[in-house]
Amino acid sequence: MSSAVTWIDIPANSPFGPDNLPLGVFRLDDEEPRVGAAIGDHIIDLAPVASAQMLNGSQLFARPSLNDFLALGRPAWRATRDWLFDLVRNPNDRDAVEPHLIPQSAVTMQLPFTVGDYVDFYASEHHATNLGRLFRPDSEPLLPNWKHLPVGYHGRAGTIVASGTDIVRPSGQRKAPDATAPTYGPSQRLDIEVELGYVVGTPSTLGTPIPVDAFEEHVYGVVLVNDWSARDLQAWEYVPLGPFLGKSFATSISPWVISLDALSASAVPLPPQDPPVLPYLAGQKLQNYDITFEVLLNGHRVSSPQYKETYWSPAQMLAHMTVNGASVRTGDLYASGTISGPGKDQRGSFIELTWGGREPLLVDGKEHTFLEDGDEITITAWATGSDGSRLGLGEVVGTIRPA
Amino acid sequence: MSSAVTWIDIPANSPFGPDNLPLGVFRLDDEEPRVGAAIGDHIIDLAPVASAQMLNGSQLFARPSLNDFLALGRPAWRATRDWLFDLVRNPNDRDAVEPHLIPQSAVTMQLPFTVGDYVDFYASEHHATNLGRLFRPDSEPLLPNWKHLPVGYHGRAGTIVASGTDIVRPSGQRKAPDATAPTYGPSQRLDIEVELGYVVGTPSTLGTPIPVDAFEEHVYGVVLVNDWSARDLQAWEYVPLGPFLGKSFATSISPWVISLDALSASAVPLPPQDPPVLPYLAGQKLQNYDITFEVLLNGHRVSSPQYKETYWSPAQMLAHMTVNGASVRTGDLYASGTISGPGKDQRGSFIELTWGGREPLLVDGKEHTFLEDGDEITITAWATGSDGSRLGLGEVVGTIRPA
């Protein structure tokens, strides 16, 4: 791809072309983890390159998380992107950069940032409708508040893990509908949730809401999220205070943070919102992103959710999350909730794909409902870059280990 | 109090006698915040005293949060308490300590630790029953799961604030039961929740539950918590994923962390649990603490909740929170949920004290339901020390500012 654009050799179909330039944190051998930018199959080791070029803030790339860079705010994010953009294009930079290109295969990717608060929304109408039908078959699938506000809740920040971390099957209480008392044991309905996560860079002040139009001042970019879910634990525990242990055992995120600037070419209008939203949720720049997800179970594609179908925009989620005066911090993560489209093959969880486990999927000749020990889940996604090429979001992977 | 025991002059009725020795973080003038121990009306500036006595880890007291000290674990917590215990008793230490006694009136107390994850439980049977009656008057007040597991959810860690921080009245969506659509505006049902918060010191490993008997290995001590709540926001938003903006605008905690060792003399058996709990929630050392709370509205006592009535023990809450393999980190905070006793004057929230706002309280000749702008709430609490004297938990204070 784009060998005419950049002096770096980038394989065809690489998610990380010269327009993408996502940031992450890598560990090479037993050196200290530090910040890199992905390009093709390589990582640019940013600290030495930025230091040699006397880039402002170059020391922040030597740190083991992106947080200090994220705290700099949008002007610095833009300047860094512009610098990187030129670096991979200008042949005169080749001698300075080439010694600091590291093969991605040589490193271990880390959690890219230290997570402050983690909020999970429920922004896909198709997902909320599917779950309403499954959990409350005798009533309206969408609850009365759903189209008035982006429903969300706080998840556990301390159990957000890097892609590749094994997921131990959680144990806990679950109760069959016809049982008189709960039992304890490993979850029998272990599931995934395919989500897009928004990473906050610029913090806000307690008591001051973030207007819906200030989204891009506060959010740096996105990661892929797999919000692992134990449906049996969740069903028994979740009234009246919401999901807790059914979710808190682990949430996996992808290693590369894709900037909003890289994503901007894939911006699309929101689906129509009816009834009209209250003024604090209405704005000039309400948009979604046109991102195609793929879910692989043991290497076989089982679903392809479309993000552009999502009902609530990320700017609305941020405005709602802070309308009560709650502040955000650098490193806060808020996720879309499960992304499901209208098609059966566009659903972002196995409880939807198998309709509560009653309609198994046939995958590689074998019937599948919920996750079995040893199952590997890969979520990947693609948008379109400014030059029309594919712009990848990388992947988030996890394998289920026995309880 | 105890002038025979300690060489420090401690006023009668001080919450901080020579058995208590709570730790907190203070700021004196424009010096860096650092760790101190409360005694009487004074603070022992621990860094210079510990350093002069070559105490192991003395440099941790020079830091602006307790986290690094909390991470040391129980043997170090005990050793530090023993050292402090002797320091305030031994007249030979007077010359070394006295220059580092600072009047509490001269400092500003800070948030004592950086909060990791914040979990709020719902552990008081009287509170859960009261809220069930108020919110679901036509059904059983306790939901089927309530006596099988300590119901809880994650709250917002980034908006936990130090005692004394003003609370701006939150705005958001609320819908009257007979209205067809929600409106936006300042909360009209702003409330408190009187809670006890448990502070995690020793972290655990992802995938490994904490047994119910390991509570004291992981938890350092307690703080007072006021979990401010906007009942109108909460009522409209909370299905199906639980409380979010109705709580996330602010949670206040007291400045002094009382160690479990100081509290140990006030340990009492749990109330009987029927039905019996599952084995992972059963243990040899299940206990509560006998702590009397007081709630003051603008200086007038309006309630006196008793902690010993709480149904679920803190060890059970910790075991449940981690039974799915979720890990805890140093600085995690989990709170009891609102503490209410059987008596009308033992309820820990105004929604209970005024029965949904329908039975106003008469306070200083004026009728009160929910909080008005300018209202000041003080929560204070007392246990009993090993010598039978009162052992105070200090106080958590907040004043409501207009939206």
C-alpha cells in the first residue's frame, strides 16, 4: 500500500497505512515500556526520534502509558500527528527514523493508557431491542427512557486488560428461572460484547458540563472493546442496580489508539433521532463513524456489525455523562455498548447471534452458542482513510481459560 | 481525655484519642500535601518524625496520598500503628514529636488517597426495604436476589471529593410519573446517603477471588461516605443498567482513614442471615462494627443510623466483589450503601426520613424534605475504643450550591 506516499515498506491490506498513525505502548525485551506509532508491520520508537528532532514534549513518549501525552490537548495532538505525517513521507527523515523502526512481531503490546473511569453505554438501537425481546418478551423491547437519553453505567476500570490477555471463565451466583435458590459455579453463558471505546484526553472541571459540540476538544481517539459478559451471573444480579459481576471480571481493549483526526474521513451523519432530543443533546456536529467490525471465533467470521447504525453519537454520550456536572479525567474510557445492526449476521454478541442460545451458530462444522473453554475471540474493524484506502483499528483478542 | 496515657493535650470528647491514630493527607500553607496522623486537635507531621527515627518506609509519608503506604500491607500497617501508639505515649518521644505537631485548624485536609475503583453496595436491609416500599409499593420490597448476595454497582471514582468540597446541584433529565416526556433542569430531589466506606490496601490478582476470611489482609480501614443522590434523575434513568447521573456528580468522603485495628474493639456479630448464604460468603470471622452515625442538617441532628444493623458484612462484600475473578487495587473504595436502622430517626437518607418527600421533617422550626441550596450536611460517627472511650471517625461535610 502507498509505496509512492511513504518511504516505509507497508504490506498491502495493512491496517496501519500512512494516514492512520495510531499510538500505543510497547515493550521490547526487558526494556521499559514506551510509546510507539504503528506503520505497516512496524512501530516507530517515538522517544528517540522525537528527542533527536527536539519535538516539544518528546520525553512523554518515553513513558509507559499515553496519559501524559493525552493530557496535552488537541493542539498538541494535531501537531504530533502533522509531525508523524511528514516523518513517514519525507525521504529526508529516513536516516533518522529507520534505526528506530521495530518489527511489531518483536514486541509485546501493553495497555495503552491508565484507565480513569470506565463507562459503558447502550447506544445501539438494534442491540437494545434484541436484548429487550430476549429479557422481557412480553413488553415493549425499548424502555421509556431509551430514546431520550443514552443509557449507561459505570464498569470496572481496574480489570480492563490488554488485548491478548487470557480470560479466566468467571464463577459466581446464577439461578435458573425455575429454581428456588441460586447456585455457585462457573458461568455457563459466557459472551462477548463488540464495542467502540472513546478515550478522553483533555479533562474537564467538576460542576461544568461538556457541551455536545466540545467532543473533539476532549476525546483523543478510539480503541476496540470486548466487554466480556457472563449472562447468567448478570441476569440474577442486575436488579435494581445494574450489571456488576456479570461484567467486572475483564474487559479487553485493542493496543492501538486511533485518533479522531485519522477517523475523520469516515464520519457520517447520525441516524434520525425521533423523538427530538433535549437541547443539551442537540448539536451542530453530531456524527457517527462508518466502521465495519468483524468478529472471529477461532478464526472463523461469525458477525460483521456496522458502527454507523448506532443511535447515539459519541458527542451526545459525553455531553450526557457530564450534564450533571460530573468531570472527566485524562484516561477515562467510555464505550458505545454492543454494536448490532439489523441483520442477523450483524449482531455484536452471542446472546443475540444465537437468540439466547436457542439457535446455535454453525462454525467450521460445529454448533456454537456461548463461549467454551479454549475459544479465541478476535474483534477487528476498518474505516476508510482520507485517500480512500482502508484504515484499520487493529484488533482485540482474548482466549477463554477454564474456571 | 486520657491525659494520663499520652503526653499530648487532648480535649475531652475529641474523636481522636490515643487509641485511634487515623491517617490523612494535609496541606499546610503552600507546602506540598503530605501524610499526617490525627491526635486531639493536632496532626503529627509524620514524614520528619519517621525520618528522624529511621522508620522503614518513612519517605512514603512525604507523598500527597496514602496509596504507597496502603500498598505495604498489613504487617507494615501494624508496625506503623505500634510505632505511633508508643510515640504518643512515651514521654521520651515528646521532644522529637512536639516540633512537628500542627494544629488541625491550620491545615486543609485533602482527599486521603487516590481512588481506584469505587463500588457502592446496598447492604442495609432496612434501607433496601424502605426504598422497595417507596419505589415499588405494590410488590415485595426486597427483590429475590437481595438475601442471596450483597447487591452492588460501580460508581464514579473521579468525582469522589474531599470533605468540605461544595456540591453544585446537578442538572439533568427527570420525568414526572404523569408527564409524557422528560424535561431538563436542576434536580428537585437532591438527597444524601449515609455510608461507611472500606479502603483497600493490598491488591489482589486478576482471576483469583479473595476468600471471605482474607478481609483484613486487604482492607486497611474505613472512611465516612456521603453518596449524594439526585432522586429524580435516578428514577428516570436507572432501568435497566442502574444508577448513573443520579449519583456520579459527587461523592464526599471524610479526611481521616480509621484503621481496622483501631476499630477492632467495636466489632460485633452480624445479624442472622436467613436463608443461609452460599459457601463463598460464609466465614469464621464474619462481623460488623458497632458504629453510631449522626446526620446534621445545618447543625441540627436529623438522624442517627446504627451501622451494626447492616445485613451484609464488609468481608462478604469483598468476597462477593471478587468471586468472579475481578481484582482489587490499592486505593479501591467500596461502600456499604445507605445505613438505615429500624427506627424512623435512624434512616440514612431524606427520601426515607421524609417518606418520599410526603412527610417533611421539622428542623429548627422549618419544614424540610429534600436539600435546598445553601443546606449544609455533616455526617459524623463514633465507635468505642479498646479502653472503652469514644473513638471517632471524624466527619464528612458538604454544602449545596445552586445549579
